[in-house]
Amino acid sequence: MIVTWRIRLRIALIVVVTIVLQISFFSYLSFFGTTPNVVPLMVVSLGLLGGGMIGAVCGFATGLLLDSALLQTLGVSSLVLLGAGYLAGRYREGAEVSNSLIPPILAGVLTTAAAAGFAAIQLMLGVQTTVSLLVLREIFIQGLLAVILTIPIYPLIRRALRPALVDDLSALGARSPIARGASRAGRARGRRIRRVAGVS
Amino acid sequence: MYRKQVRRRRAILVLLVVAALVLLSTQFSESEGGPLHSMQRAVASVFGPLEEGTTRALKPARDLINWVDETFNARGENSDLRSELQELRTQLAEAQSAEGENRQLRELLGLDRQGTLAGYTPVTARVIGRSPTVWYSTVTIDKGSSAGVKVNDPVVTGDGLAGRIADVTRGTAVVTLITDDRSAVSARVLPDGPEGVAEPEVGDPSDLLLDFIDRSQPIHRGQILVTAGWSNGAISSAFPPGIPIGKVSDTSVGDQQPYQRVHVNPYADIRGLDFVQVATEGPRRPGVPG
């Protein structure tokens, strides 16, 4: 991802819009007794598109804003989302996101892991509760809902960040700096060969 | 060059993890008026109007989606409600005769017939935000200190107790619901049952637990739980007495246990709150900051 100021602004806007939608819309919905959580899947999407560092920084910032907006314990969401964003980014750096099923599956797995991590931190902070089936069900269903919600949300985020994505520049009719350089080098090589061969 | 980049990435990652841990531990040791809490309130007051606008704008879409889920649940609920109606008819007859007796006794004692929240100024507020996890059962409302809302003010719905104010900004306030892990309400089982502390079971907004109730005390399904509102002069409950909390859904006693666990269904629809009422400017309750 080529990160310019304009792209940073777009990422910040995506983060703020997702948090507001989560607090004011998604948190009111109930599927099988569980509330969908789009925040981790947004962070995973940013990690998948931008790499480990962007995933980690966005995860941290998103967690900080979410905890502040809801007046929750600061740092808990930051720590969990930072991990989710970084892992998604590392996956992208190590392997090609060639299959369209990879983002939903990865978002599902990392949302489940984030929810489990969140629960573990809460228990460590002294929340007096047993690890009941209800909590496990909540974590599992949140992961499943993340898989479903990533199908429309990941392409939306990808579209919003399209000018910054190196993979997508060709689709826009533009060429990446590397492609431009390679083509220039190819033309120069052609001219050299033609000169040596005496062809004008 | 590559190694330098890797080192830089690792440094940023470690820095972020350390920052998150420092925030976490600092906030725990910090007082309510500390810089981190103030920063949180500032961010919350910026998000407040955004949340309010979004909540209003997206309410029809939200209702439509929830309608689908509710239709599935309605079938089972219908048969439960029919049997409950039978029970309530019997209870109504008993209650009407008790009410007559009560009125006469009050007159005899010279007491005014007052509502549960007499002495408080009710402030109606719209719910504009909600926590997405089961670990924090909190909602944000669109009334804050400018409307007279203070920390620890009781929050009720038309059905019963919803929670209490946990934090206030100028235009918004955060309500810790009775299903939040940090919530504990001193409660009394009606008509003359024991008192205990109603605490939530994390992950289940439809269940509260009244624990450590002597097993010899008979408590039956359907009995009503209200706030006890106790006070010993130095400390007291944040809630005034008599606010309905819920009704007993089940009691369980372990073989070796001297206590029974009483499960309570809250009256307030915790998941579907749209409007709440904050009881402000009430009589000072000793030991309750606010």
C-alpha cells in the first residue's frame, strides 16, 4: 500500500465511521442472541490490504478510540485489535490473497481470537465469572457473523483504499512505479538491440 | 537496509504493545479526575453527537433487521406468556385486595401515598450508543451533566430498574446496566422474602443471580424482586427502595450448600433499550458519591 496523506485521511475516516456504526447500529442488532462486532473485521481488512504495520497501528488507534468513546478500560481493545491487525498483515506479507474466501475466513478466525483474547484479559483483570457456555457461544457466533459480514465489508474498504493499492493500479488503468520502470527499461533495451543490429 | 526496516517494524510493534499495557495499568491506578479519564470524556463528548445522529438515522433499518430475529423468538414466547397470564390473573386478584388493605393502613399511619421515585426529578433520555461485547453491559444516553445527570443516579425504564450512571460528560452519560459485571444491586424478594445482592451472569442479559440466600427461606418462581434501598447511616445503596428489578425464574440448591441461588429475569428489556429515565436530584444517600 502506498500511504499518502490522503490515504491516511481515508483510513482515519474508515476507522471513525466503523466505530460510530458499531456503537450506534450493529450493537443494537441481535443474531442468535449475539451482537455482531464489525470493528475487528475492519482492522483485519486494513491489515490484509496494508500489511502488518498498518494493521497494528490501525488496530491500536481503533481500540483506543473505541474504549474512549464507550468509557471502557483503556488499552484492552487496543491490545487485542493490535494483535488482530498485525497477524492479518503478516499473513498478507507472507502469502498471496489470491482466493476471495481468504478475507472472510481470516476475519472469522481473527475475530474469534480477538473475542477470546478480550475475554481472557477481562478475566485477568478480575471479572468474577465462570467461563460459561454462554461466553463461549458468544465468541463462536461473533466469529461466524464476522465471516458473513466480511463478504460485503472487505470489498467496500478495498474500494475506498483502491488508489493506494499496488495490486489494483493496473485495474485503474494506471501502472505501478515498478511496472513503469520495467517498461522504460524494456524500451531502452529494445533500442540498444536495434542499434547493435543496425536496424533503424 | 532490509534489516533496518525489520528492526524499525519490531520497535514500533513493541512500542504499541507497551503503550497499550501502560494505558491499561495507568487507568486502573488513576483517580476519576485523572488525565486519562479526562481524555476519555473529551473523546466521548466528540463521539456523542455522531452517535446520536447515527442512532436516529439508522433506527428503521435496525428495527427491520431485529424484527426478523424477534419473529423467530415470538413463537416460543407466546406459549410462555399464556401460562404467565393465568398466574398473573390470580396474582392480580390477590394484589387488588392487598392494595385496599395497604391504602387503609397508610392512611392510618398518616403516610402520603408516593411513587417509588418520589423526591427525584426524572430526566428522560434517548439511548444513543451501546457496548458491543458481553463484558461491558453499558449504554450511552444523550443527557449529561447539563441536564442535571450525576454519577450514581438510578436509571429506570417503564418496566423496572435498568442501571445507574457510571460516567458523565456535558452532553452524554454512560449507564452501567444491571447486567454489567461491575453491577450489584441490593434487592428484596416480595412480599416478605429475604434480602440479598442481585448480580449478573456474564453473557446472559436475561438472568440475574441472587446468591447466598438461606436455603430454609422458601422462594418460588414468579415472586417479584425490588430494590432494597438499605442504609445504615454511614453507607447505603445507590438505589431507592421499591424499584421493580425482575421476577424469580428459578431457584437451585446444591446438596452440600447451605445457600440457595435464585435466578431472576429482569423486567427491563436490556437488549432493546431505546429510552430510559434518569432519577436526578434525589435525596442524598450516605456513602454514595455523586
